[in-house]
Amino acid sequence: MGERHVERSGLARGLGRRQVLGIGGALGLTAVGGLAASAALSRHPAVTGTVLHSAVPLPPAFQVPLPLPAVLAPVSRTGGVDRYEITQREVTMEILPGVRTPMWTYGGTFPGPTIESRRGRPVTVTHRNDLPVPTVVHLHGGRTPAASDGYPTDLVLPRSWPDTAHGTHAGHGGNGPGHAMRDPRAVQTRRTRDYTFPMDQRPTLLWYHDHRMDFTAPAIWRGLAGLHIVRDGAEESLGLPSGPRELPLMIADRAFAADGSLAYPSLDPSLRDRPGVREPYLAGVLGDVILVNGAPWPVHEADAAKYRLRILNASNARHYELEAVDDDGRRLDLVQIGADQGLLAAPVAHGRLPIAPAERYDVVVDFSGVPVGNRVRLVNRLGSGRTREVMAFRIARKVTDHSRVPATLAKDLPNWRRSDAVRVRDFSFRAGRMHGDHGWLIDGLPFDPARSDVTVRLGDVEVWRLVADVHHPVHLHLVGFRVLTRGGGSPLAHDAGLKDTVSLRPGESAEIITRFDGYRGRYLFHCHNAEHEDMGMMANVEIT
């Protein structure tokens, strides 16, 4: 083990006061105390983002049935590898009842088709780009070789796009013209690309989405997101709810224009040249319609039994605090059995469960005590008006239920200790000035694909100390981590297990510990508020 020491990160030191004031007055000043973050702010989460209001009449809640994304069939299973093909294309579909909405899709659906894989059995997905702009596919939460991780400049170019090898337009979402930025390591292809995923990881819910530099937020907003589930026999032997009582729930907010199209405040609606959003939405874009699996405020007919809900927050910037409430006002426990990177060691019961963009929670809800004919609403305690409702379950029948939630779920969680860390790094996530425009920065610098920000050795254990000004869900590619502390104190109940995204609340700090194993190469860490990400809040990790 190398010498243990503390670094200020591989990036520049923090912002000066004048730079921090770049967005929203004193937005960035809440985090100046490092690990002594503002407890008052963290106890009272604010909204980070601005609501974009729809210009079409919105349907009543709990009328549209919950859709379940189709499971994609492999085109072959030869050589011990499951091979899939997905075409990225624009289609017009009915999201709101009676309204036609053009969407960018994986395979013609929103969400895209679900891929179900087995632990240890490799998967290759051939993506074909029939959209009018370049795309990049990232398997979020995947233990993936760097060549298939979906680095933001490793573009799949459409047929008519000019060759941009070793360079990419990189305006980082500023309100002025973009600037050219070179990436000599970019690997670009025309029309198609094979992404290979070894699947050497714990069973869990992953998701895949577009990760194109500077345009991730509007691409996801237009529909480029889908689910990927990893399974294994050990998990299946536990007796958890399964089959029709295991429901993937991709929650995402959107807004609709008067013509039925998706509204989004892009500076360049073509998503070709000028990245960024209009001034009021620099902190993040919030929609006023809550979709679950692509349906507005849906309802699902359920048995009076236990259900396993595989929940993903695929919103660009909206945070939720979920609560299950029946028609009598009784709150049902959300029993968490898994986090971003798979099963917990033991279940944790929550009355309310906060979930930030890109986080996943695996929970069991027991409907056996709910009278037939009654509903259970999944509500968002951080919402207001229509965004306070998410979806509902209508209890249709009494049944025999043999599923269970065992007291011990998993025994394979890593047991990294602080004393194992060879290095401690500090990172600040704050608003600032960038190229004369507004931006979101890590340690005072916007993302540059040509810059090595952090270099780690394969196999090293490190502790990272993160601090934020406003909400920043921080995501590490390749590795999972454990949350050690929040605000210098104990982790929160929902921090349990192995995660790949940690939600920093306004003025809050957190410590995480991880081992950089798996593969060598260039990876990312970034804020998963997609507007922040597009406006510079990413950095490189080089694993050597």
C-alpha cells in the first residue's frame, strides 16, 4: 500500500468569491466551510432548478395504465456473449392521452427497451444512430472497459455529420457562442458502434442514456434513456417478489409545448451547435408532468401482496421524496433492499425515501393490509400542485403471497475501512464563471476532455470528501462506493449499501470511500443534474 496522504484533488484550488457569485447572487457561498457545511440548509432542502410549464391541457392523475418497458431479445447468444441491436431514431408517440409527441428513442420506445443480463455473461449492444445529431451511450452504473463506457467525445456520428475526430464542439452551456475544444483521444465511429459490457458485477438495476458532451440534458429529455437489469442465481434464491410483482419504475418529469412536442429551453433547439439553456433555467430544468415508464401519473392494478419496486430517478434535475399513502391516509413502509449497486446487507425501512437524479432504490412495499378497491398513492413530498403526485396502485384482489424479505440479503458487500485509503481528496461542486459565462464547476474548473484531473492506481482505495453549494447528485463512473459521513456526522438511513451516485443537499458535505478496480483507462465523475453536467461540472479520472 502506498503512503496515505491528503490531496486538494487533481484540479485547481477553489473558487474566489467573485467567481462564485456567477449564478444567483450568493448561490455558491454556502459551501465555503468545507466539511463544516451548513446544517440548517441541509435540513431544509431547496429546489435547485426552475419549473418549465406545459402549454397543453394535462390529463387527470391515475387514469393511464402503467406501461412496462419491453424486454429486448438478443439477436444471438453465440460464443458465450449475448448480442443486442438498438436503433436510435425519432418517432412520434402518445405520451399524454390524445397528444402526439415527437421523441428521440432507443428502438422506437420511451423508455427504451430493457436489457436483462446475467452476472458474468458478457453483453454486446450494437447501437445504430439514425438521429440527426451525434450520440454517445453510457451504461450508468456499469463496470465497463473505458472503450465502451460512453466517454462524452466518443461520438457515434449520423450519416450526414461532418467528421469531427479528435475535436468536439464544447461550449459547456454558456450563454455566448461555444468554443472549439480538442480531444486527441476521442474515438468516433460513423452510424454504428459496439458497446461491450462484461457484466462482472453485482446484480442490480442499471440504466443507459445519452452522454454526448454539452448536450446530455436535452438528449435525455427527448427520450434517450432505458433500463438494464443484471440478475444472478443468488439473488433469485432469496424469495423476493418477482414476475408480475417486480416492477421497474423510471420516474422522469417533462413539459409539453402547445403543439404537443416536448418543451425544453435550449439555446439551439437543433442541438447541433450552441449548447446550453436560457437564463432562468441555468440551475436545472424541472417539468410539470411526472411520467413513470413514459406515462403521466399512471395507475397500476395490483394484488394485495408484496411488490418489489425498482425505482430510477431519470429526471434531469428534479429531486423526489417518495411516500406510499393509502386512501385512509396510512403510510406504508418503503422497505429498501437495494441501492445503486445492488442488494444491501439487510433491509432498511423508510417512511419517506429521497431520490436524486440518477439514483436507484430497490424497495418492497406490502399491499396485503390494503382493502380491495382502495388505492395506494406514491407521492412526492418535495413537489407542489401536480408534481406532488407520482402514480397510484389500485388493489384489485386478495391473493396468496409466498414472497419474503429475508433479514440477510447480501454478504458480498466490500468492507473498505478508512485506514485502507492511500489517499484523501477534497472536491468542491459550485457555481462559477466559465469563459465569461455562467457555469457549474468542480474545484473551480469546467470540464476539459484533454486535461487529466485525477490520476489513481488500479486497485487503490481512496476517500473523497465532497462539498456542494446547491443540490448536486455526484456520480462516479466504473466504481461503486460507500458513504462514510454526511456533514461530518453519520450517513443517513438511505445511504446504506453500495452506491454510484450520492445526493449532496444544499450546503452539505459528504465523505465516500471506494476502490478503483476493474479496468484501466479514462473515466469521469460529474454532477448528474444534467444541466450542471452540460455546463462544465465534470472531471476526468485516469486509472493507471
